[in-house]
Amino acid sequence: MEFDRARDVVSRVLEEVRKVYVGKPEVVKLSVATLFSGGHLLIEGYPGTGKTLLAKSLAKAIGGEFRRVQGHPDILPSDILGFHIYRLDGRKEFVRGPIFTNVLMFDELNRAPTRTQAALLEVMQEYRATIDGVTYTIPRPFMVVATEVSPKIAVGAYQMMETLADRFFAKVPSYYNPPEEELEIVKRASVILDPPVNQATTPAVVAEVTESLDKIVHLSDTVGEYIVRIVTYLRNHEAVLYGPSHRASIHLAVLSRAYALMDGRDYVIPDDVKAVAVPVVAHKLKIRDEFEVEGETPESLVEEAIKKVPVPK
């Protein structure tokens, strides 16, 4: 796919989502960038702050299928992946789970037990699912938009697996809109259940943009080295118990390319990396307890890295 066509496709999807999603422009931009990067998005915030609306709008804008799963302590892997039914005549029939879709909304993912969380690992990384020894391919594009209840306010929530959190390209907060935006939300309340989003493209075209991204948007060795230096700075920080993985570097590069495309450039600049660094990296590292008590947060450490790591000219 050529650069101009890819930019037009992404711009039209972004415009459609912004028509119905009030405020939080950076959340919308990041969600669309994650979709076209072939990634997954984790959203942390209070109930009723538009997280499901965002996922539905993304699916409608690309003409894709939308499915939703509610996390709870009794949910099983088969409730997500699907299962086989064995007939009396010996036939085996597969009942597909909600993962066989384009946009999967997994609400309150950290209320699901770790066994069920683990069922998502292969799906999110390999775009396939293995059930009873049989491997099934997931449709492309496939994006998980998961929500997480903050452990500070949640009742009965589990700890999210580190390996699962690492597979989310980005994590963003979604809290209350300011009063002037909430007034607009109230005015639009009647259309919230079925957002009036026009189809701007098709799932096949989205997949084509994703596959072409590294060819149409150039990431220089200099910017690549800048990404690695940021991640390395965090791995070696005294406050970090374990740092971001190599996957963090990859996600930084891919989302930086998507941001460049959205801004009309066929090359990545350090500002693209800075724009996505906190949402991409912060949830992929763990702070030592003694530094956390002193008020350090993953976000503050990533911001420190952005300030201290020299920016290439």
C-alpha cells in the first residue's frame, strides 16, 4: 500500500471515531494508532467513562465485528476461546468463542483469574488459538481493547499477569471528562448505545495498512538507537525491579511509525517516540517497593527517561 492511501484510511477512521467520542483526543489517537499497528490497548479507569463506546466505535469505523466479554472470577478459558462438542455419531463440532472477531472488548480483565488471563497469551501474540490440540486462526485485524479496574479501588480483583500486560502495546487512563465535555455527553446520551459511526474502511484494508507500515514509514537507525537508549535507561534505573522487555522497544517503534503516518510524515522523529513512550512503556516495568513508597511511579520514571536521554539531532 502507498503512503498517501494509508494516511487517508487512518485519517478517515480517526475522524469517524472522533465524531462520537467526546474529549480525550490523545486516547482516541492512541487507540486508532494501536489498531493500525496490529496491537492491543489496555484502559484503566472508572466505570462509565466511555471505554466500551470507544471499542464499539473502532469496530464500526472499520466495518469489523465487535464482541464483548465481561471479566469475573468464574470465567473459564473456554468461555473466551470456544470449545468442542462431541456428537453421538463421533463427529466433533467447534463452537467459536468471542475471540473470533475483529475488536474484542474484555471488560475488567483483572477480575478474571490468571488461568483465563493466560488463555489470551497465544491469541494476542500469535493470532491463533489452540483448543484441545487443534489450532484455529484468528481473523485479522484482531485487537483486544481491555479495561482494568485500578487495584486501589477494585473489590475482588486479581493481579494482572506480567506476561499478559507486556502484550498490550499501550495502556491509557480513562477518567471523568471535565464539566463542559460532560454536558455534551449528556446531550448525546440517546446515541451512546449504538454510536452513529460510518464505515470508513474494511478489515482487509486495515490489515494491509498494518502489514505495510514498516515499508511506508521510515525509522532511521538514529531514532531506533534513541528508542533503545530510553528502554536501557529504565532497565538500569535503581528504582526499577524489572524493566521493559524487548517487546517494549518493538511497540515503541511500531506505534511511533503509526503516529508519524497520522501526522502526514513518511519518517519517524524523536517527538513521535516521546508522544507514545509513557503509554507504551510504563505498564511494562515494575518499581521497587521502597521507591514506590516514596512516590515514584512508572509514568514518572518514563518521563524522567525522556528528559535525560539525549535526543538525536
